[in-house]
Amino acid sequence: LAKLKASGSGGLLKPQPGEKKETPQERLKRIMNKQLNKQIKKDTAAELAKKREQERQRQEKLAETSRLSRYRRRSRSRSYSRSPP
């Protein structure tokens, strides 16, 4: 039971007797890979947010343009109906 507790609590941090020890180069490589993956996730999220914002602005602009064009059409049609032939 004591063996189980000892290996269960600190088994992840310390290498097991059967495993070979991680070299400084391997450790560095592992750490750098972890950082790289974090950076990739961060960049991907930022890019996605940027695309969403651009799409939102495009939709906003489109809605504004359609509102303006409807207003212009109405005002033109009124002016034509008022003017004498």
C-alpha cells in the first residue's frame, strides 16, 4: 500500500525505474514544443476573432448600404411623382 501511494502521487514528475532519464536536449525540445503549440492556439484564436470582426463589419456595412439605397429609392420615386410631366 505504501508503494502504491508513493508511486501514485509523484509518479508523473519522477521517471520510473524502467524509463531512461530525459536528456536536457529532450527536455528543451519538449518545452519548446509545448510553447509552440500554445502560440499556435493563440494565433489561431486571434485569427478567428479577426475574421469574425471583419465579417461583422461587412454585414453592418451591407445593412447600412441597403438602408440608404431603400431611402434613396423612396425619395426619388416621390420626387418623380411630384414633378409635372
